[in-house]
Amino acid sequence: MISLNLLPKGALAKVQLLPSDAEARQLLLTHGIHPGKRIRLLQCFPSQDLSLITCNGRKLAIRRADLASIQVEPMNE
């Protein structure tokens, strides 16, 4: 298991653990991102401290600190 921010751009992974921060956790759950779902890291925007991910056909911008607290298992396509 690795944190999502260590995944290379464009890589697919399976969510294992969500952040412990209640606000970040609720945001992810609201968008259908929960353990067992497949997620892809699309792009990073270091100057804005954001990263773009996709899950369930939705794109979502997440703060890098929250991204680092999402634990994933890398997958082969």
C-alpha cells in the first residue's frame, strides 16, 4: 500500500484507506470514493497545491495533503 500522491501520473489504483480528517473523508464519500473503488491520478498542480483525480467517471480536485492521506494499491490495467 502507498499513498496516492506517490502514484505516477495516469496510474490506476484501488482505494484501501481514506483520510482520518472528517472533512476530507466526507468530501470523498460524497463523490463515491470509498475503499475498493478504482481511482486514477490525472494531474498535479503544485503551484495551487491541488491534484486532479478521477473515479466513477467524475473528476475531482483534491488538496495534496488530503491526497497524501489516501492509501491505495496500484493496479495494472
